[in-house]
Amino acid sequence: MAPYDGDATLTFENLYDYSPTQYELVLSIFTLTAAVFAAVLVYSIATAGSLSPRYRILSVLTGVVMVSATFELGLLALQWTNTFSFDGENYTRTGSLFSNGFRYMNWSIDVPVLLTQLLIVGGLSGAVFLRRWVSFVVAGLAMIWTGYIGQFDEIDGGTQYWLWGAISTVFYLWLLWVAYQSIQDAKQLAPSSVTGLLNAVWILFLVSWTIYPLGYLMPQISASANGVVVRSFIYSFADISSKAVYGVLLAIIAQKVSAADGYKPSIAASFWLSKEETNAAS
């Protein structure tokens, strides 16, 4: 363990030396997650034409999320390699600092976009769309920024850390309630063929977004180099689930709805339609 000094209080990643295995695991997690985002970017571009014009904006928004997230992972990987160097036995801090601030700035972009996608695929419009969108943006950004403030006290685990974490949780619960309402409304508007997929979106949303607080709490759960590795796994698993898997799932829903509306490219491209749905859409 590296000696504690005052300038290392940014995040708990800066407090430890890492074995070659621990160091490579973290770097590999960054690389794998970036590769997944790049693959989904290609998927969103390739499948955009199979969505009706009403839903094609989903592919654009997925592209925005994937580019933003890939760029963030690249910066984190670069920062990780610049912060630690091999001394012949372990990777030790060079004097630079590693920061998770890039994550919070990226989430500030991606969260409003991801939630907007949910409203679009749910078929919401007019005043309902605007009201839910405003709630999503306010709750989402407040959740992220209050958590960002709290993480500056994550090493000491003091009052600021727990207070801002609790405030962030309140905004998360508000966001969760709005998402639940939006999915329930979407189930009323969408064809019955996508009801199961909308239920899957809710489960994915609930599980993946609830995992993030574990990453926030990791300095208190496991204040060690292994805890740093675990936090990287947690954040990457949550990111892949809530961004990549979520984006693909919404695209499938939009494709099925487009096919049910009679949009021929969706009918031709959709491998998830049953024979009866295809005949009905034709």
C-alpha cells in the first residue's frame, strides 16, 4: 500500500500499489467495455434503416451514448496507464492522480439521452412526454452531480460522503418512479407483442441502475487494491447493461413496433417476429 498523502484524496484508487494481475485486470476491463460500446455503435448504424422514421432517432441517440462512453473509457484507460508505473514488482503511483470524474461527466451526457430513448420507444408524446422528460433530466442530473460531490470524501467516509450519497439516492428513487410510470404507459400504447420486452426493460433498468451505488460504496466495503478491481467490474457491468444492452433492447422493441405498423424494412429485418405477426403486419 502506498503511503497516504494529502493529494491522494481524490479517489481511493490512488492509495494503493497494484500487482501486475490487478493492474492488468483494471486496464482490461476498460478495454473490454470500450469494445462493447464500439460494437453497439456499429449495430445501431447497421440497423437504423430497419426502423420506421418515427423511431430512427433511437439509433442516433444510441450512437451518441456509445461514442461518449467509448471516449470516456479511453480517457480512463489513458489516465490509468499514466498514473501507475511498474517498479519491477508492483505498479505504483507516479505522482499523477487517477480520477473517476470522467465517469460522472459522461453519465451527465448519457443519462438524459438514455431516458429520452425510453420515452420515444414508449410512444409518449405531447405534454406527457415533456413532463416526463423534464422529470428525467432534473432527477438524473441531480442524482449524478450530488453523487459526484459526495465521492470527493470517499476515502475518509465522512459526513459529506454519506449526506450527498443519501441525497443522490432520493433523486434516484424519483427517477425510478418516473421510469416505472413511463414503462407502464408504454405497455398500454404498444402492441401486445412487445409487452414482455418492455417488462425486460424495466427489470434491466432496475437491476443495472441499482448496481451503481455499490461502486460508490466500495471504498467503505473493501478499502484495498482488490476493492479497486471490484469497483471497476461493478461500474463496467452496470455501464454495459444500462447502455449497450439497454440500447439494443430498445432497438428490438422499436423494430417490432415498426413492423406491426406495417413498415416493410422492419418486417424484412425483424428476426424476432412470429409468423403470425409478420402476416398481420403485411
